Amino acid sequence: MKIAAIETTPLALAFKEPYHWAGRVDYAAAVVLVEVETDDGLVGTGESVSAFPAEGTVSALRGVAPLFIGQPAHDIERLITAARHLGSFNHTPWYADFVLAGLEMALWDILGKAVNRPIYKILGNGGSGHTAVIHTRSERLQSSFARQMPVSRVLVNSPGAQGCMGLGNGLTPSFTLGCGTYGRTSTTDNVTYTHLINVKRMARPLADISGPVAV
């Protein structure tokens, strides 16, 4: 099963309400949809983080595509590692993560389809409790997906990388995301300063306690 083609589609996913950052306001999230097709017809889908305009991310993906074409689709770690060592990726590892995320997701998607198993099962439940994303207008599919996924956040028709941090969907803005007992952590919240302060509670007996009370 070898990689036959890689397609990229820039998308601007509009927020329901403008998102106010320090110094700017965002009205949409820029992502690049990445589709990888194998020689036996399987298609995997992923999402690369981008910025406006998305041509820079698309160009970077096209630049690494020759490394992937004709290679075994299951050889994910070797291919992504090789791509990370190209050009400016060496000097900006965070940019490599953003760009190559869509390719890596798509390859894992292909592997899951090939063996007919969810990716989190293949990875030994790695990533359990974090975030799952579904793109559909069907509320029935949304609800079914949410019930089945072992995650703390289910994003509907939202970009994954930005949405899990709270952009444009009402989740608490945060870069620290709890995974609950699914991921062996203590909270499913988007963690903020409120989780890091001590709260002292003084408790008195309830007013409706009957009978004499020893002093």
C-alpha cells in the first residue's frame, strides 16, 4: 500500500462570533485540508494549521510531497521525520508541526481504514481524553459520535487545532487541556488559573439539624 497522491484544500472556517485576541480580532480559522490517496484507493484526511493567506502552508506541503509519493503509507514515523529535516523546518520546529500535522493525520487515517480499527485503539489508547472533531450537518451523527468517543471535547464543524483551545466555540480559552480519567488526568476542563489557586472552605452544621448539639 503506497502513497499515490496528496491533495491540499485551503479552508476558512468562519466563527459564529468574532474572537478577540490581544491586539487583533479573528473572524475565521485558516486550515488546510490534506487528503492522501494510496495506490489501492484508500483516502486519508488530515488538517494542517495555517494562517491567512494559506498559500504558505500549501506551498510547504507541496514541497515535501515528493518525499511521500511512492512510499509505504504505513511508514509514518520515518516519513514525517524525513520531512521535518527539510530546509527551514530545521530552524522552526513549531512550523513543521503545524504544516506536517495534516499529512500525519491523513496517514494514520489510512492505517485505521486499512485494518478497520479506530486510530486511538491502534495507538494503544494514546490521545484518549483529549479532543475529537466531526464535520457533519446531521445532529444524529454528531450525538452518536460524541457518545462513542473517549474524549473531553467534541468539536462540531470546527477546526481541531484552534477549536480545542476555545476559538470560536465557547470553550474556555486555554493551551492546557485536561483529558479526564480517559487520559489519566484529574479534569476534563480547559485548564486556567482557576485550577491553580487554593480555595479554603469553612463548613458549619446545616440549620435544620435536629436535637441538642454538644458544645
